[in-house]
Amino acid sequence: MSEKQVILDVYVQPNSSHTEVSGEFDGRIKIRVKSPPSDGAANRELLSFLAKALGVKKSSIHLISGEKNRRKRVQIKGLTEEECASRL
């Protein structure tokens, strides 16, 4: 049996007043994060926020592309697309 996993296409807006899901942008989930985009701070905050919002361990979430871009792909192990959608 294969392990459940999903790939989320995310658009990140750094330097926001709150960290939150703020809808959709260009076919991706738009997430605002408080952290600046320097030294990977926004990426770390994004992954921590997703882990908490989705109720999974941080070790289950990996940034697979877009490290230095606002458009990112995030792999989440242990959930299906439907479970992610209902939790976000």
C-alpha cells in the first residue's frame, strides 16, 4: 500500500501583518507570512504554519521547489488532497 501524500502549489506573500491563508492566486493557495523573505525565514514560517494548520508533524512537510521564489511546491505526507482542502 502506498503512503498518502499531496503536493500543494502555494503562492507566498512575505512581510504581511498576519500569517494566514488568504485565498487563491494564479491557481495556487495564497498564504501570507509575517517573516521577511531573507535567510529562508519565510520558508520556515510557511512550513511551520502548514504543519500546525494541517495537524501534521513538521517532518511530514517538505519544500520541493521554489526556495527563492514566491511560487512554491510543498509535499505533505500522511494526508490526501481532500483532507488538506478541508483543513485549510
